[in-house]
Amino acid sequence: MDYTNSINVWNPRWHDRTALVANWKIVNGLNKIVIDHHSFHAPFYMTSTQLWKYPIEEKPTKSGTTAKFRVVPLNDLEHSTENYHIKQTVKEIFK
């Protein structure tokens, strides 16, 4: 079984259909992105290489500093996850 890092996203940003993924939570390898919203029933999967290609957006924190987030389009999350499941199925077939 592949190791996956789990990242929770509270809500997607609906006006531009993106998810803000905390940059400091992305690790090398496979990252499982769980969006805590009733519209999304299953987690999404993306590699760190895929996630690092998206632009960074800085948001202010309560302590007065800024936090960096990757702005990932929801369409890209959905497409990447379909590819991940296809690869896993092929692995199981040819085990």
C-alpha cells in the first residue's frame, strides 16, 4: 500500500472553483486531500510534484503573519484522482 499524507481543506472557494491547500502540509509523494463539505464524498489524490506547480496565495493569520496556500482548481483535483484510481486498479489486476 502506498503511503499517503492526508490534508484537510475546510471548504472550497466557490467563486473560482479552487481549493486552498496549505503549502506547509504538502509532503513528498502522494497527498490525500479531503474537502470537508457535503458536496465532496471521496478524497482527492495528488502528488507533491503536481501540487507544487500551482500558484501560491498568501493569507493573513490571526497572529499577524501570513500563511502560504497552493491554489488548486477543483477540476484538476477531480481529474488527478480519476487517474490515481485507474493506476491502482491496474496494479491490483497485474499483482
